[in-house]
Amino acid sequence: MSSPKKRKRRFFIADEGSIKSGQVTDVYFPRALEVIVREKADANVTAEVRAASLPDGYPWAILAGVEELAFLFQGCPVAVDCLQEGTVFYSEEPVAVFRGKYSQFGHLETALLGLLCQAGGIATKAARCKKAADDRVVMNFGARRMHPALAPMIDRCAYLGGCDSVAVVESARMLDLVPSGTIPHSLVLLMGDTVKAATAFHQVMPEGVPRIILIDTFADEKFETLRVAEALGEKLAAVRLDTPSSRRGDMLKMLQEVRWELDIRGFDHVKLLVSGGLDEPEIHRLNPFADGYGVGTAISNAPVINFSLDIVEIGGQPLAKKGKRSGGKRMLRCQKCGNREVTPRNTGITKCLCGGSRVDLLEPLSSSGKIVRHLPNLQEIREFVLRQLDGLELDAGTRTEEIPG
Ligand SMILES: [Zn+2]
């Protein structure tokens, strides 16, 4: 055994090479492959990704991680079809399909599911928070709850799911966004006073940085807000209330009071941002007086989508384990009424009962190791998600809404 002293100091993260080459795999895949090769049991298979159910009773979810999936399969001689990134999907619907020799991609199952399960979970939670906020601003503040190596992935999924901004500098750099944030408690503590901190921040920061001041560090939220508003005047964009739960009381009443006191003094341009342990129910409750939210753990630690990858055809013949429907499938959506149906692939694209024409949402992503689809940029994906959210509810029972393509 090597002594702990000799162990290399490092972050325990896998690099791109080991992920793409299938080293990040459960050991039973390479072991199975050894047997398959020796027994000459390798075959052309069709395997599909779908979720038998969605977390927390969600009626719908958002597919994310497609760009990383495309990267994973770049150079892998397998045909991959999948939904567009950002597409709303439901339980039991196939979201991605792989066709090729099992030996070419079986070892990638762990990685491909990991990419899609976590990304979809975060994007879906972000979409739900944005929906709950009813057009108010939602900022992802959740990077600090997760391994920093994942921050750009988490921020990407949060943003495409509907968050208005990301806070982490490296995420913003990688995603071509401008990072946004407020000020930390540490600044107020070090300056010794909220107004001193606000004034210094205002003097030091360039014009383009919004003056959003944290007002819950030392004293009462109402009086601190008014002091900051008097000091910065029209330059004050917003105040942030991050009051600890032990001191919070009724946040809605606090917001209402702060709003009243600002308005009565002509500071109606000052927005109210809330952060600290927020999730959908609290967002709903605070909407009457909050203008925006910083959401942390609820988004970055969102429940994952429990996708599975299942073989549904071997050598062109339908075959699946019990509990799963065999055969290649289409994921059809009516362009007229929005109705959705999973149909056998070999029946072609039939018309909807309403007479409308249908499209197969499972479109080619990669073929013979080459990406064959235009991968939309982050803004395009986010706008696509927001358009779909318009026709959806947070609770079950809205499956056949018109969903703009
Ligand atoms: Zn229809």
C-alpha cells in the first residue's frame, strides 16, 4: 500500500479523456463486454433512454445535457437520435436512442446517463422556479453547494432552464454570459457598516455593474434599506434580503413593509431581491412583493431525472427486458394540437387524430462519430424552454397543451 504522504494531491474529478474513453463506467460493463466478445454475442442493438417516472411527481421535465452527449459520442461509431436540448418531455417517453454494435457504446452507459440525469434535473428545477416566480428574476446562487468542477455545467443547465443569470465567473466565461451578483456579507462586515459598504461598492465598481446591496447584515431591514436608498439614490438598483431563518419572522410582511417605506419616499425604482433557502413554495408566497430571487441549493441540488438506458432491439428484432416496451420507437408530436404519442418506428409518421401532421421529436444528433445536428446556442435553448413553459402548469394535468416548436 502506498503511504498517504506519497499520494498525489489533486481534485477527485475525472478528465474529459477518461470520460470519453469509457473509463468512467461501472465495472460490470467492461466485464460483460469481455464475455460478449469471447462468446461472439456482440450484435447491432437499439437502446433507448427514458424515465419511468419523474421526481417529486413533476408532470413534465426539461431535457438537458444534449451538447455534452454529442461530445461524448463524437468519434463513437454509433447513431444517436434525441430530442432537441430544452425540449419538454414526459415520463415513459424516449428522449434519446442509440443504434450500433453494443460493444461500441455499452461502456458509455454510466457516463451518458450521468450527463442526462443531472442536467435534466437541474434544468427542470430551474424551469419550475422560473415558472413559480411568474416572470420575476431568478438567479442561480447554488454553485457553492456542489463540487466546483461542476459549476459551469450546473450554471449552464440552470440558465437554459430559465434562470436569468449565473453568478460564477468561470461559468460565465465558458458560457459567454456576464456574471451577475450582489455583495457578500463579508464586505459589509469588513467595512463595518452597510452604507459604508454600499458607498464604497458604488465608487469602485464600473457603471455597468448594478448596485444591488445586501441590507440584512447588522440592523433592521427596513431602516438599512432606507439608509442605503438615501445614500445611493437613483443609482441603487435593488436591495437583497438574505435574512437568516432564525431572524426571519414573516418574510412576506417584511418585504411589504420595505416596499411601502421605499415607495412613500420616492424610491419606487428600487427592486427587492430575496435569497436564502428558497424553493418553489416560498417563491410563490413572496411573489406579491419580491422582484427577484437568488435560488441556491434547490437548483444546484435538484433531484435528478431517473433515466434508464434499455436495449429494445437486437439484430433488428424487438427484444426488451420485462417491464419495458420492445422495438424502436418514434416520439411523435402533433403540430396542430400538441398531442404526443410514442409509436413503433416501423409504422412511419402517421397523422394525428385531430387531422394535424406530426413530427418525430427524436432527431439525429450524431452518426458514425460525427455530430450531424446544428447545436443551438445557450440563448436559443433558453428561449425555446421559456416558450414551452408558457403552455405548462407546475402541477399535473396539462399534457396536451399547444407546445410551440
Ligand atoms: Zn393533433
